[in-house]
Amino acid sequence: MKITEVRVYSKQLPMASGYNMSSAAVGDPETTIVQIVTNTAHIGWGEICPTGPLPQSEHAGSIQADLALLGPALIGLDPRRLGLVHDATTSTMDGGHGAKSAVDIACWDLMGKAYGERICDLLGGARMDPVSTYYVVPIGTPDDSATLAQNLQNAGHTKLQLKAGGRHIDQDIAVIQAVTETIRPGVDLFVDCNRGWTVGEAIQVSQACAHLKLAIEQPCATYAECAIARPHLRHPLLLDECADSLATIATAIGTGVADGFGMKLTRVGGISAMRAIRDLCEATNTPTSCDDSWGGDIIAAACVHVGATLNPNLSRGAWISDPYQVAHYDEKHGPRIVNGTIAVPPGPGLGITIPSGYFGSPIASYS
Ligand SMILES: [Mg+2]
């Protein structure tokens, strides 16, 4: 099997409902689709969709520029030889994890289709199917947030992520207290600040809520700030935005800075990189999620396949943006949340089938 063409597509993803966090509001993100064509009947799909130019260092324009460098370097390679694909992309450019991740996902899709296996089975097999997920309670008032938290628990959710930050911490504390009063036995609550607190604010909030059962996710902007806050926090500390490589994650675990992670597949290099992080977390009894910042069915399927292979005792769930999407690329097998869980798509590779011409004409093609 040889790669003969790499096509790039762009698509706006209209949102069914709003979503906000301390760092930015999310509105109709632009997703970038990678379609890898081979000399066999198989094609592979990859995707990368930052929420916009603010919350992340990469955006659609930078990712598409990166693909202009990476696309030609892939021609002639066997997409099943992921190590050699990795060598080709890393010897072409430094950085560009988003574009490299989309390429990696497409190669895994192709490998699954070539071997007639689901990606989760190539990764060792599904330990969970359906896969647990978590649901976001966005920045809001105490009453609105508590009502939503109750409704989500009524709908079967057992993992809730409460957004915080970007306002006076007294408001955050009031919302945290209101929401924790609704939390039922067996339900986990994570307060995700998306880098919105200073070190002092993180310490104040944690100590004010010391009697409440919750974990704090990415309270401060940088790894260094989180590490400084860590000894003074009264809750487990989860890292998300600054957990940007296997090396950083290994350091965070080894030095006791992090008690767990919120992992984004396309921040670290795709399915291949997330597999290594999965194994490191399991070896060190460290919880992690497997999700991504945004995206359609391709990203969602990739997250669910990897998420299915996490140790259930250490899984923080696989978040997907399904509840905010107005349509699926694959209306039958596109991943969706039902009773707080997500079924793994059944077919080989990613397990989704995208109608011909769905994304229109490619914005770029390399052959
Ligand atoms: Mg997070």
C-alpha cells in the first residue's frame, strides 16, 4: 500500500448550542480534514479542529500551512508503517503537532481498513464499549450550573466538568459550592479553569473548597505556575493545556506535580502519541482522559477508539463535541452520547463512512 495523494478540506462546524470557558467562547470552529488516498481501494481520514485562534497555539490557517509541508513528504510511503510515517513528518518540520496528528489518524484509519480491524482492536482491544464520557457545565451562575448538573446526572452522566475562571474567584467559589451540593454518590466532579487563575487564586479557591470532593484541572497558565501551586492545593491536580508531550507528562508524574491528565489527542501527535501516554499513565496508576478540543466524527471516532482501550479504573472518559454539533459526517455510525456513554463505531479503521463529496472540493492536494 502506497500513499498517492493527500487532500485537504476545510469545513465550518456550526454549533447547536453555545459553549464557553475562561479562555474563550467557542463559536462555529473551522475544522481541517485530511484525506489520504492510496494505490489500493482504501482511503483514510484525519481531522484537526482547534476551537479558534485564542485557546490554542494552532489554528486552521497554521495547520493548513503545515500540511503544505507535510503532504508532499508522505507520497510513496506505506501508511501502515507508522514509525516510518513519523520519521518522514518529523524530518520535514519541527512542531506542527495538529497537522501531524491529522496525518497519524488517517494512517491508523487506513491500517484498520487494510487489516479489517477496528483501531481499538489494533491498540489492544476495547476494555470499555460503550466508553464513558464527561460532560461540561460551562461558565454560569450558581443556580443555572446546579440545575444543569442535576439534569446531566438524571441523564446518566457520572463525570462532570465544571468550567471556572475569568471572573472574580468569589463567583467561582459560589458556583462550585452550588454544584457540589447536587453531586450524587458515584459521580466525579472536575473544576476546569482552562488556565484562568493566578497561583494565588488557585490556592484560595482550593482552600475555600477544601471540604468538597472535587479535582482541579489546569488552574494556572503554565506548567511552572501549576507546579508552584501544587503543594498548597487541597485537591488532586489535573493538567490539560500544559501537558503537551510525553516528556512533560513523564516529568509531571515523576515529580508529583500532576495527579492526572485531560489529554487532547491532536495536541501530542495523534493516536500513536496518545497510545504511549495511555501506557505511561497505566504504568504509574495515573488517571487520564482521551479527548480533543473540538471536531466532527473523525476526531470523535479517534478519541472513542483510544478511550475504549484505557484501563477503566484510570479512565476519566472520552469527551466528544457531539452534543454541540448540528450534523454528523456519518449519520449512522458517527459517535454520539447515549445515557452518558459512547458506543465504539463497529467497522474497520475509524469505523465511519463519509459520503463522497461531503466536504466539497479540496482546498489543497499533494501528489
Ligand atoms: Mg480541560
